[in-house]
Amino acid sequence: MDVVRSERSRVPVQAANLVFDVDSRIASTVYGTITAMATVAAYGRAFPDRPWRLVLLVASTALVLWVAHLYAHGLSESISERRPLRGASLRSVAHRELGILLAAVPPTAVLVLGALGLITERASVWLALALGLVTLAVQGARYARLEHLGPAATLVAVAVNIGLGLAVVALKVAILH
């Protein structure tokens, strides 16, 4: 019984580690979060009668940008290391850039709730943006921890990340309302 319980309790921890505790993913997670937020902000009211379109747009944008980053960074590493692009190099880049895809999961999941009618579409859009802000705050705090920043510098790192996210939200409000 203890083995089953420990296995079940390990799954959420592993999922959290996948998103929040892989040091090399801070940049890709921030990028993916801002991209997902920008997509939600830009198209959050564009398809009022087709909410699944927004879900697919956010998810496919993340996928396309991840593939583009994978290829571009693979080429860059190939050139800088002066060796042909190989599968092992691409796998390493894919792992490092996975944050782009993972960052789109929470907002996409919330948008699915809106598309299913479990919450209003408007609420799903705002909740997706709020989840983005939370993710940016966590990534700012992770960066500060990894860099051993003091409390004031940690606050600045978190504020800068949240500020970027709020700029996206402000654009949504200014353009679409």
C-alpha cells in the first residue's frame, strides 16, 4: 500500500518538476508563456461562436514555435560546434525548448473548459491570462533562486516577468475592448 501511495504522490511532484524545476527551461517557459498569452490576448474575442478555434490556435502556435526553435537552435549549435546536425543534438535542444510547449498547457486547458461550456468563454480567456502571469512570476522567482539573488533583486526579477505579462494583458484591453 505504501508503494502505491508513494507512486501516486510522486506523479504530481514529477509533473511540477517537469514544468518548474528544470533550470535550462526558464527561458523557453517564459517565451512560451508570453507567446501563449499574446495569442490568447490577440484572438480571445475573435471567435466568439467558435471557442475551439482559440484552443487550437494557442496549441498550434506553441507547437509551430517549438519546432521553429528546435530547428533554429539545432542549426545554431551545429554551426557553433562545427559539426553536422545530429539526432542527439536535436533531442537535447528539444528537451531544453520543451518549456515552449509546456507553457501552453495550462492556458489551453482552461480554454478547453470554456469551449466545453464548463466556464464562460470570457472567464476562460481571463483565467488563461492569469495563469500566464502566475507562470511568469514563478519563473522570475526560479531565476532569482538559481542566481542566488537577494530579496530585492528577486522582487525585481519577478516584477519584470509579471510586467511583460501585464503588457500583453494591457494590449488585450486596449485593442479588443
